[in-house]
Amino acid sequence: MIDPNGNLLIAKSDKDLFLVPKMSNRHGLVAGATGTGKTITLQSMAETFSSIGVPVVMADVKGDLSGIAKAGGGNPKVTARVEELKLEGHTPFAFPVCFWDIFGEQGHPLKTTISEMGPLLLSRLLNLNDVQSGVLTLVFKIADDNGLLLLDLKDLRKMLEFVGEHRDEFTNEYGNVSSASIGSIQRGLLTLEEQGADKFFAEPALDIMDFIQTDGKGKGVLNIIAADKLMLSPGLYSTFLLWLLSELFEQLPEAGDLDKPKLVFFFDEAHLLFNEAPKALLEKIEQVVRLVRSKGVGIYFVTQNPIDIPETVLGQLGNRVQHALRAFTPRDQRAVKSAAETFRPNPAFKVEEAITELGVGVALVSFLDEKGIPGIVELAKIVPPQSQIGPILPDERNRIIRSSVIYGVYEKLIDRESAYEILQKKFAAEDAAEKAAAEQEEMLKQQKQQQRTTQQSGGGVMGDLAKYAGRSLSRQVGSEIGRTLVRGLLGSLLAGAMGAAVKKRR
């Protein structure tokens, strides 16, 4: 609901508690234990942003935010809250929605490329150590230097194979390339593929401007990302949302101080973003949160416990809605105390005690005023949504998806020539060259063997012919000599004998 000044009514105590649009990009926090009403608060806040023409991006972790697309009504709890808070003009309303899904099952497919994700976020996604992250960064550098596009997982796998086979060559120019690290990254990619990431790393990649839309009536479109299945892979979920934030930061131009945000981003289950995150990544997150405000983007972290968020980030969240916290363990008690200390105190009650006693749909609320000063914390009841609480039917969801202006844009898969195809040709050429070289070597070996055999046997066939001709010639010459000798000998004998006979006859 909106007041005459355009401020957004979020909760009511003995007074109305408004979120000032031009302070909405100073970010915020919605915290509280399971079952205290965080999801309803998120839904109500998203509706109010949409009402003033501000698009919203939010992950549907539980699978029940799709009801925003359908007008509410008939819910007795909502009716009772409306009457209790005397909310005039609170009527059922259906808000414009665009459904998205990494797996392409419950919304338009959400895709990006390996190159756009980058080595830092991909290292986090693969849970790599510092050495392995360094090797992955080298692989990206080698791909860039050789004009090889890394678009999908098969591109990266082939690139890793290429670098692994030529690591001795690359080590001189780029530094040590560990074969063990290459193997670890390759195994991580197999695990990632089993989680369905092969559907995420593909083209066409998301155009972030498709998130910033309004409908024909000027309402901001609520981009709902199906995350109930995605949550089964917490690393993929948190890295994906962080990538979205990074894309918003890198692609949107500087906007300065606007009357209202260009876009509001709700990061549900925010603790997953910071779990076991390396220092370099935490610094990146802090930088994005600090600077994305100037791009006109407001970030609202939704989590069970405020201490799940690093102080460097928590200190930048000016608008806060704190639902009940439990204090069963020492850690819970520290969380309650820490949460109480972040509020500007209210002399009417003790904040630390109130946090543990809040009912469902009741919260401690503090928003920035028009000058950016945090308001005194108030114990208030959250304004209920105007849309349906709970999911819509699958058929209703499918109708909305098919009627979207971007339907068909992301549904068709594109697989253009990239690192995989180029390296595949290179490997094929190398194999052909190696085969030809091997055949040539074998031929030379056979020729040498033949020559040796020829030398040992006197010259092969021609040698045999020469020998045969020699033997024949020898026989012929021998015969001629023999005949000459015989003729000579016999001639002499015969001549002598014939001479004696003649003399005798005489």
C-alpha cells in the first residue's frame, strides 16, 4: 500500500511504518526463525515495490511465492489482519510475474556462460583450494590469449584437457600448471554436471535487462526464480545469485540518487552466500553491496539469523525487519543480543526481550527516513499481501510462462563454435599428423630393413639374377675352355694317329 507521498506501507504499530522509496536502495534485512513470517513479509514488500513500478528479483526457495500472480481473497487470517489494522483500500490484486528456472522446468531457462561466470565464482562453485583456483585462473587466461570461447562445461573440460597435455609448454609462460589440480577441477566439473549445472552454463545467456520490466499498467514485474530444486545444491544456488548481483553491478550504468530503485533484489537463505566463502569472495560481495546502490539496485538479505551475515555487509543494511529469534543455545543468545544492538532503541520496551517474544507476523521494524537516518525501532504487525498466499496451480504457471513477452527467447538452445569445437579439430589434426608421422617412420624402417636384407643376401632379386647369370657364364666359359682343350688334345692325338697311319699306308 502507498501513502499520498508515495511511501510504502509495510507495517503498523500505533503508527504507520513506511519504507521511503528513495532510501530503498540503501539495502535491507529481513530476519527471523523458521515459521515467524519472513516469507509473508517478503511477499508483501515485493508487492509494494511493484505497485510503484519497481521490478523485483527473488528466489522462491519454498515454492509458494507463485501466488503473487493471483489475486488473494478468502483467507480468514488475512481478512482478520486487514480489519485489525484498518487497512482501507486493501483489496485482492494479482501482480505481474515472470517465472524463471535454471532447469527450465518451472520457468524460462536461466543461462550464462563459463566466461561470464569467471574463475573466482567458478572456483567457489567447485569448492577449489587456492592452488586449484590459481590453475583455473591460468586456464581462463590461456583461453583468452588464444581466442578460445568458454561457453559451456564441455568447453572448459576440453580446455583443461588441452592445458594438461601441453602443461610443460604453458609452464614457461604462465607459471606452474599442476596435473593434480587439473584432475581435481575435472572431477569437480563432473559433480557439477550431475547437479544440473550443464543446463545453466549454456546459451543464450541471460540479458540482465530482461529483469527490469514493467507491465502495461506501470507495475514492476516480479521475477520469481524457482529455487526449491536448486536448493538441493546450496553451492550452486548461492553462487548463481551472487553472479546475478555481479552482473547487475557490472552491466547497469551509474544512476546516482534516484527517487526509487531501478530494481530490488531479495536474497533468500542469505547465510548460504557466506558459508565457507574465501576472503577474496567476501571482499567481492562487500564491494558489490557497497557500490551497487549507485546503480539504483536495492539488496534485501533474508535469513534466519542476523549473525549469519558478516558485519562489513550487515552494517550497510539500513532498512530492517526483525521477526522472532529463539534463544535456546548460547549462540542463539548472542544472536539475540547482537540483533538488539543494531536497532535504535525505543524507551517503550526492551528490544532484547521483545525479539524472543514476537508472534507470527509481528516484527521489530526500523526504516531509514528521508534523510537516511534510522528510525526508532517499533514493535509492529506486518501488512498482509494483496495476492494469494501459497502457490498457484501448475497449469496456471504454464499459462503465465507461455504468455510472457520473452517466451521463446531462452527456450531454444544455441551451441556455436567455441573452445570445444576448435580444440576438437586441433586434436584431430594432431592425431592425423601423428598417425602420418608414425606411418612414415614405419615405412622408413621397412626400407632400411629391406636394404639390410639385400646387402646380406647379395642384392636381392637382381643379385640372384646376377649370380645365376654368373653361374651360367662360368659354366659356358668352362664348357668352351673344356671343349677347346679337348679339341686341342684330341686334335693332337688324332693328328698324330692319322699321321702315323698315313705313313704306314705309304
